[in-house]
Amino acid sequence: MDKLRKLLLKEQFFNLQTEYGRSVPDGFAIFLTVVARDRCKSVRLEMSAGLDDKTQLQEAARALRVAKLLSLLFKEENVISMGKMCDRVIKAAER
């Protein structure tokens, strides 16, 4: 959990917008909610469209880094492994 706490601070997760991208037919989204003590933040990432702007892509990558770590920490049947998909978006944001 220390890794998660540090990443939340580094990525300033609680300062992110609530939505990134835009919904399209047959697209997919990641919904991420983090509760830490008295703070709660939900972020919706529409991964199919609307992340063309470099700033929006970089902001979305901050949330995806958190989502990726959470998917690694909580390996359950209900949690989809997002590693490769997250990596692609994060790499695009770093270009």
C-alpha cells in the first residue's frame, strides 16, 4: 500500500479531472475510484476517442498509472489486467 500512496501523491490523482476522452459506440472505458481517509476521487477514462490533445493524454496517463498499479496489487478474477493497454497510452503520453 505504500507504493500506492506514493504513486497517488506523485501523480496528484486527487487533482485530476473526473472525465477524459469521449464515449463512442463499441468503445470502452475505465472507471477508477480511490478512497483514502477523507478523500474520494472518481475518474472515467474513455479509451476509444478524445485523447488526441497532448495535455489530455498526459493527464489521462496519470490516472492510468494508478489504475495499472491497482490491477497489479489486487489480482482477482473480477479485475481485468490492463497492463498492455495502459502501457500503450502511457508511452504515447510520454512522446
